[in-house]
Amino acid sequence: MMFVLGLTGSIGMGKSTVAAMFEEEGVPVVDADKIVHELYERRDVIDEVEALFPGTCDEKQVNRQKLSRSLAGKKERVEALQELVHPLVAREKAERLSKYKSEGKRVVVVDV
């Protein structure tokens, strides 16, 4: 059986520091923010984001600054992005947890 420890908190609360401590001890960490960064470099995701929010992507990645400006103060646009990205993050998180379980890891930290 694998124990999954959820690591949550607001910005500046030390989640990254705590996650690094677990990693130093050999405990795998699934970091939702890192997953989003990885997704924003995938061609299929770049194409979908660019279709929803024209001008927010560069050739090799979603430009987070341009995307942020495109979303500022527009709740419906934020929701559209969440509808695209959240299922992808959930799928990737599940795949990583499954991999760690098959490797026999006893503890995994999920930083959300």
C-alpha cells in the first residue's frame, strides 16, 4: 500500500521548502505547478491554448506572462483555461502516482 500525502497551502507558506525536504529523503513529489509548466511546453496544449487565447503562445511554449495579461479580470476566460488544464493535470498526476505505486514506493507527496 502507498501513502499519498497532500501538501497544500497559500503562496509563501513554504510548500516548496517542505517538498524539497521530502525529495532529499528520497520521497517522490508530484508537483502540480511543475506539471502545468511541462504541459505548457507540449505542442497539443500550446495549440489548444493559442486557439482559446490568440497571441498567448510562442513557438515552443505557452507564454505565461502573455496568458496572464489575457486572463486579467476575465473570469470566463480563467474558467475556460481551467476546463482545459485541470483535467490534463489530474491525468498526469494519476499516471505518476500509478507509476510510483508500481515501483513499490511507500510514500508519495502531492504538492497542489
